[in-house]
Amino acid sequence: MEKDQEQKNNHKNTSSEETQRNNSTKTENLSKKVPEDENRDKETELNSEKKINELEDKLARAFAEMENQRRRFEKEKDDAFDYGGFIFAKEALNIIDNLERSKQVLENDENLKNTEALKKTLEHLDIIHKDIMSIFSKNDIKSIDCIDKKLDPNLHQAMMEVENSEKEPGTIIQEIQKGFTIKDRLLRPSLVGVSKQTESKDEKVEQNEDKLENK
């Protein structure tokens, strides 16, 4: 009986020790597993945050591109509205030119001078000219005022130079063809003649001598 009891006690002790060892092993495994799980969770969180940042960046770029397209569209629409008739207006300037030429031809015709027919014809041409200029003005097409102005390459095109001691060099003293603008854009430059410094007789002689020497 005592031996049996002792064997049972030994068996219990053995079982208890095994249980303790198993529990200790499980604890160790759990302690090892927790850091691994934490690292895996952190890595997953970082990857998720990176993907979110990438998506936010892509969305920001997409919105920026959409805004740029919208602005381009608005500008193109405004330009089409403001300058859609640019070519038509430029061609229409020929009507003004032809009216002014016709008027000059009639005024210089010796057979028509001081006649009633010439007077009435010129009156009709002036009315037509005023009507056209009124239509131009309503559409922001305006003539360039250039006489006695300094030459501006953005508005004027110099066709010749004329000696003039009363004006500063580069001053417009003659308008060959009238220029026009449409809103803030040049429709056609003014063709002009500008003043240049009057040369003295001595300077002209020197220039002629230089020309002869070069020959």
C-alpha cells in the first residue's frame, strides 16, 4: 500500500513538473510571439499610412491638373469671346483704307473740283466712314493716335525718316496708314514717318566725301 501511495505521489509530482514546464514553455512562446505581432502590426500600419499618403498626393495632383485645365478653358473661352472677330476686324480695315483712298482720288480730280457732285459724294463717304468707325468703337476697335508721339515699336512701324529741326528725333510727324487696336491687342500698326536730326551742310559734304572714297 505504501509503495502504491508513493508511486502515485511520484506520478503527481512528475505530472506537476511537466505541467509547470509546459506552462513555462507556453509563456516563453507567448513572450516571443508578442513582439513579432507588434512588429508586424507596426509594419502594416506604416504600409497603410504610406498608401494613404500616396493616394492623397495623387488626389492633390489630380485636383491641381483639373484646376489648371479649368483655368485654361476659361482663358480660351474669354479669348474666343474677346478676340473671336480679330481676323474679321483686320480684314474690315480695308474698307476704311479704300474709303480714304477714294476720297483722296476724288479730291485730286481736276474735273470734279468745286462741283456740287463732288461735295455730295464726299459727304456720303464721310457718313459711311463715321458709321464704320462707330461700329468699330462699339466693339473696342480703336484707331491709334500717333502724330507728335514718340515712336513705339509696339504700336508704330517707321517707314521713313524726315529731317526736322523742330521735333525731337524719333517723333512721328507723318501718318502713312492708320493703325488700330482691339481691346488690349494690336490689330494693325500705324505706318509712320519720323523726324530725324537735320544735318548741317558740312556733315553732308563729309558724308558725300566718305561715299566717294569708299567707291
